[in-house]
Amino acid sequence: MRKILFYLFVALVSSAQIFTKAQSVTIQGNVVDENKEPVVGALIQSLKEKSLEVETDGEGNFEITVPKNSFIEVSFPNLEILKLKAKPKMNIVLHLQSQELKEVVVTGYQKVRKERMTGSVSTLQSSDLKKMNIKSIDNALAGNLSGVSVTTSGRPGADAQIHVRGVNSLIGNTDPIWIVDGMPLQGEVPNLNSLGGSLDPSLFQSGIGNLSPDDIESITVLKDAAASAIYGARAANGVIVIKTKSGKAGKAKYNVSATFGINERPKSNLNMMNSLEKIQFEKEVYNDLEVSTYGRVTSLLRELSRGLISQQAFDAELDRLGSINTDWFKELYRNSYSMQLNANMSGGTEKTQFYNSVNYLKENGIEYNNDYKRLRLRSRIDHKINDKISMQLDLSGTYRNNVSTASAINPLTYAIYANPYELPNEYDLSWSMTQSRIRSGLRWSTLNVKNEIERNQSNSRYLEGAVRAKLEWKPIKGLSIASQGIASARSNNTNRIEGEGTYTNFVNNWYNFAVSEILPEQVKGSLNEGTSYGNSYTLRNTIEYGLNINQKHYLDLFAGQEISHSITNTSFNYSPIFDQLHRIIGFPALPEGIDVRTIPFSSLGNTGRFESKLVSFFFNGTYSYMDKYVLSGSVRYDGSDVIGNDNQFTPLWNVSGKWNVSKENFFESEIINDLSLRAGFGYTGSIDKNAFPFVLMKFENRYDYDNIIIPTSFVYANPNVKWQTKKDFNIGVESSWLNRRLIFGLNYYNNFVYDLLDRKALALSSGREDVVQNVANLRNKGWEFDLEAKVIKTRDLSWILRGNLSLNKNIVTETFYENLASLPIISSGSGNRNFVKDYPVQGWFGYRFAGVDPENGHTLVYDGNGDVFDMDRLSNVTLGLKAPTPQFLGDFVPPVVGGFSTSLNWREWSLNMNFEFKMGHYIRSFEGFSSISSRNRHISDKSRWRAPGDKALKPEISYNNVAYREYMYDSMLEKGDYLRNTFTSFGYNLPQNWLKNMQIDNARISIGANNLFTITKYKGIDPALMGSLGYPNTRSYNLMINIGF
């Protein structure tokens, strides 16, 4: 009986083994990298039974038996992870991990593994920056990161305006905070633009204008509360984290690069009148209205009518003027040149690493009398004192110099509106102020604009030094205690010179406070000098503990405290008389009989001091189970001395989670490689310095009452001022497909920003109409899409496409203007962009143009009911008419932004192109209608009303017709949509066999172009300027050389 049972057992086991083998497959394979080298130690793991795993041997070979029709996962550090269907024979190639799948995300405070990152972030790596020819880091963000909108200026040294997920303040600063190597870059700097300084103060405040793009390792934008709430009361506008390059152990490496560029001057494509058209226009206006346009032609017509010149002389002069056609863009702008040089050396031992760099930038502006220089020095040392203690030391220094014109005449405005029949040098450079010119109104036709640009100059010089240090102690495994800090000192000197006898010195003359008419002998030049100097520091102490239990449970606890302190001192001096040749200053004699109490002494000189302090306590915790389920949260407690005592401290917090679905045992897909879902909710904040808990008084003269000096302006204290707070909700999906050839990301956010500073109406009995308080709210919500496709990926050829799209809806939910009916009459000036409840931030408001009345040339609009209203009748006060309720005309802030890029590489050759687009917004048109003046006109003004019965596009031009030029209409706006090629580069890496004998590791040469073309229906100069008459972004061409050895 026992033998029978034994044989039955053997038969059962044998049949089970046969059945098992029939349900499994044995794989024999090989793993190599993209250079066909064997990958030793690569992990091969069954996804169905994860206990089944092997590693490749010294030749990259492996053998494993796994369930039939299942999938295996192949992985190796820093190489991409592949999920493949099991086959008997498999030859596998692992490529370098893509930038989006880097294992670590740098948040500034911490380094977080990507699978444990629960927040929404976007990242650019140094390899991305190398493809671009950028002079400032902020310009690299345009079109490259979802949720980030960038408005750039072509002015050398100027910063870009950046919005992360919409506008998050009404009247306060909307710029994100910049973090470099874990420490914030900040420092209070006064607004020197009032002195004519051309460097934007926000550059100094953030310090981002100091950094060299060549020193950057990565740029990470933290977009939601889960990612940025650890920064607390400074994170509502987003956080941009910069990680700079550091040395690595090994032999010393040297890199030098040079970029040479040519910037094209802008060209006029505005359809302004040519000389013959402008001459005809002036003749028609003079004949129709018998009034002068103050142009040269109407002056000749007056002289002809008075018999001062003959008809023959009149005709000859008109023929001469009609033949001129000056291109003012060519006269006032130039093709300019730029040069950027970089050099760095790095290396070290396992114990000590170093990185040293120098960057020099010289850029001539496309405007005359405009030049910018920057010199940056940096040195970093990383040293391991022993197995438990390490330190970092980073020293940097920056010098910047910006020279620009201080003319009261905007070169772009003059180039657009100057008459084409004027000659640029008709008035020589010795032109000076005369009484007749003063009384004639100082028209453009009577001055030499080149003289104005050249003889009025602003010169800004900025110097900064900074030291950052970190000491870290790791007493036991998983525990890190660190202290780090940054301290900086800076100075900025700006002087503005106004030349003797210039129009600029006339309009800014110090005598304007005392006399009604400026005399020629009082226009003797002037000198404005402003200096600021200050220092700031930030100190932080942190403790972090990470625990990993059996590779299943991961816990990270992070806590710390931080203090920041900033002091800025300013001084200003004004000399009403300045001899530019001999550099001698002076003060004029006061007019007889003037009351000395009326003298604006503050305009002659003043000093200021601003100090701010911030203290913070924070905690962050993360728990992960097998990196499948991640839960994270943070709490921060901030206090600031610019907030009232009642609300000086604010708690901010967030909680978030992530589910890495692709790590589940049940997840088997040949198509989808990675899939994760995440969600987060939390609070961040910001400080708006447009209200203070203390009284502000300004004394500009010496008016007194009972021997007590009376302030000229007075700002009441607001002890209840508090933090502006953003409530943030975000959900997102991340996935990769087809062996990570396709990477997709999706985010939805809904952010509510409350306690924003805005005007609040007061009872007139209080003595004030309104006060600034925390009374406004707004909401941003939208979608973000990210996509990367590796279209071709072979040893010799690769083609990668990337794209992003951001859709943002911005609505003011509480503000001063409760509805459209509460808006005042909308003028055509800057007041037409207001904040109105239930409408977008900075929306355009005004009237919808209904055409021109053919009988009288009046301006017609549609009211809210669709009825037509005559706006010219408002000027007749006897009618007692009320203007129609203004209407919403469109968004100013683009609700749709994005970009895409293509990178094509074949052996040593590469082609890279990047595009940026904005859609859905409106900007001011250059076809605006102005009153009678000597300036040039747009050709659409030829379609104006002149006589009863005319079917005109524009109303009559006359002194009395103010309705069209004074009020805001939708006809004054254009769609601002555009697609811009931000950069294109074509490069060649020199072959290694060429460089070997020269002891050069690598060398690359490339040519490129920035702003190569823009596709837009906008008829202005540059749609990226959002309709302003600012400094345009123009096309530039570059030659780039990079050598490493």
C-alpha cells in the first residue's frame, strides 16, 4: 500500500511540473546600452510574480523563467526602465533616462525622488539651456514650461515678467520668488526709474539678472501648494528653483564658450502715411476746417493765404517735402552687436570638489546711446570633512552697467509718429532753446531728435557680492542636521544727465514749480544722482530624518526655522544746473517775490531707509508604501514686520498624495509603462506692500501751521493689513507609453486667492473717499498639458518633439467695482483696464463702436441693450445725458499660452527649434485716433468723415470732436494672438578623432537665430510687448563656439 501511495505522489508531482512548465517561459537574453556596451547588474523582474528576478552577468546576459504571456521589467540606475512582453529570446537596449524621468526633483529645501513627488512641477535641464542663446535665465522659460507665461522685453538687461498659473494679485507684485541652491534671492531695492535708471528694479530685488545661464544645472518651477507651500507666505505667485553647477570628483575639466550676435533694428510695418499722403491730409484738414494741424504743410498754407510766400515757392516746397519720405526707424535704430564669453573649471577629489566660473556679457542696444555690460564671477567648494560632516561654500560677485538715453521723447514713439517729410539732420546739433520755440509749443518739427537721444543720458552701475555657506552633519544613517545661510551686499548708482537747451531739460525743469513760463536761460542742463546700498541675509536651520523599512515603508520628516533680514539705504541729489562739458553743478537764483515755503526742497535731495524682517517655522512629512502610495504634507508659520500686529503671523499648510498605479502587481501593459495619479490641497501666501500698519507722511516743502511743518501727502495707517492668501487645489496624471517613447502629463487646478489689497469705499464724513484694505478676491482655474514624443530613436538618428499647453480662466470675485454699472466713464487712457467683479483681472472695459453717423460724423456706440447712442452728445451739458454703461471688451492677460519644440540629431549634427504662442487676449492698436496735431497719421485716417452723407470708418477730425479720442472703444483693440519662433539653432559636434591629438574632450560650433519669425494678425511692432510702446524684441543671429578639455 505504501508503494502505491509513493508512486501516486511521484506521478502527481511530475504532472504538476509538466503543467507548470507548460504555463511558463524561459527567457535567455542580453542587455546593452545605447553604445552597444553590456549593462552589468541590470535587474530583470517578473511583473506578475515580483519574487522572480535576476541580474545580468559581466557580459550583460541573463536567463529567467517567468509565467507565460506575462511582462518583465528591465531597469538600471540612470537608464530608462523598460516593460516588455516575455519572449524566449530577447536583446534589450537601455537608453539614458529622459530629462522628465530624472530620479530626483529639486524643490530648494529638499531633493525628492520623482515617484515620491506629489506636487506639480516643470523642469528645464542644462542640456535644454545649451540649445538656446539666452543672456538672462528668465527668458529661457518662454514657451518651455506649462503653466508659465512670460512677457519679454528687448531692452538689454531688462527682466521678463513671469506669471505662474495666472495673475494672483490686483495691485501688488505678481512675480514668483526665485530660489538658488536652496536660498531665496531677495533684497529691497528702491525704484530708480524716477531718476532715469533703465535697469528694472525687480531685477535687483530678485537678483536673477545677476546669474549666468552657463552656471545653471536645472530650473524647476513649483506650481501648486503641494510643491511650494513649504515656502509659505512668499509662494502664492509660484516658486522658481535654480540649481547651479558644482564640481565632480575626477580630473579637472575646463570649458570655454563664446557667443557673438547681431541684432536687427526694428522695421516699420504700421501702415503710417507717406509724405504725399500726409501732405494731402494736412491740406484737406486745413481746407475743411480752416485750422492748422501744426504741421509744416499747414504752416505753408497759412503763409500762402497771408501773401508771405508765392504760389510758385509754395508748390516748390511741397514738391521738396513730398520727395523726402524719411524712414525714422532706420534713423533712430541701429543693427547692434553682442558678445558673451564664459569660462569654467571644475574637478576635485572624492573629498573636495570645486567649480569656478567667469561670465562676461556686452550688448549694444538697438537704440542709440544704449549699451549694457555684465561681469559675473563665481567660486564654489564642496568639502567632506569626515564621514559625517560636509560643507559647502559659494562666493559670487556681479557688476552691471547700463547706459541708455534719458530723453523725454520715446524713440519708438518718435519713429512711428514723426512726419516722413522731415529730414533727420535738418536741425543741427547746436539747436538750443529759444523763447519763440518755447512759445510755439516745442513741436517735433522744430527739434533734432538725435540730439535729444544723445545729449540726455542715464548711466546705472550695480555691484553685488554674495556668500552662501552650508554645514551638514549626518550623525546616524538617515539623519541630517544642517545650517545654511546667504548674505549679500549691493550698491546701485544711477545718474541722469539732461543736456543744456534740450527739450527734456525743459519739460523736467526745476523752475516749473515757481514760474508759468520757462526762459531760455533757465534751461541750463541738470544732474540727477541716486545711490542705494544695502545688505540682506537669510539663515536656516533644518533637521531631516529618512527611514526605509524593508524596502516597503519609507518615511521622511523635515523641519526647520528660518530668518531673513534686509536693509536698504537710499540717497538722492538733484542739481538744477549742470555744465556737462566741465562737470560743474550749480543752483539757480530764485525768482523775486517767491514764497520760500513753496520750494520743493525734497526734489533737491533726500535720503531713505527701508528695513524688513521675516521669521518662519516649517515642517514637512512624507510617507510612502513601496513607492506605490505616497502621502505628504507640510505646515509653515510665517511672521513679517510689514504686517499689522493683529495679523503678523500666518499659518499655511498643505496635504497631498500620489498613487503610482504602474507599480501595482495587477498592472500589466505592453503599451503603458508608467502611470501615476496625484492630488493636493493647501494654502500659500504673499505680502503686498501697498499698505502698511503705520502712518506714511511725505514732506516736500516747508508749509507750516503754528510753526509745525505740514506734510504734503499723508497715508493713513492700516493696522488690520494682513497676508494675501491663496487656496490651492490640484490634481494631475503622469504617464509614459510605448517604452517611454511617449510621455504625457495632465494637470487641473482651481486656486482661490483672497484677502487681496484693493480700494474700499468710505463714507465721505471720514474725510477720505477710499482706503486700501484686504477686501478683494480672485480665482484662477485651468488645465495644463505636457507631451513628449521620441519619434525616432536609433544610434545615429533621434527626433524628439515636446509641447505644452496651458488654459487659464481668471475671474475677480470681489473688488471695488461691484458691477459694470459702478464703473466710471471709461477714457482711452490707461484707466480702461480695471478690476470688476465677475470679470477677468485687468480686463478691457469701454464701449462697443457702432460706427460713424453719416449725417454729422459723430461717434456711435451700442449700449447694453443693443441700442445706438451718440457719444458726442455727452459734451452738450444742457442735454443732461448720461453715458451708457461700459461693457467688457476682452481679456488683456492671455488665457491660452504654450509652446513646442523639435530636436533633430543625426550623428554629429543637430537642429533645434523652439516656439512660443499666446492666444485669446486683446492689446492696444496702433490705429488709434488722435486729435489735430503735427504728428503723422495712420492711413486709416484717410477714411474719416468729412461731409454729410459720408460712409466713414472714423469720425470727423476737429477740435470739437472729442468723443472718439477721449473714450475707450473696442475698435481701439486688436487680437494679440501670436506664434513666435523664439530660437532656432543648427550645430555640429566635432568628431573625437579630430580632437584627440589636440587634447580636447569636446568641441561644438553652431549658428542660431532668436525671434526668427512671428506669425500674427496684430498690426503693431511686437505683439509680445502687449501693445505698449516699449523696447521691441527683434531678430538676432548668433555664432556659438563651445570647447571642453
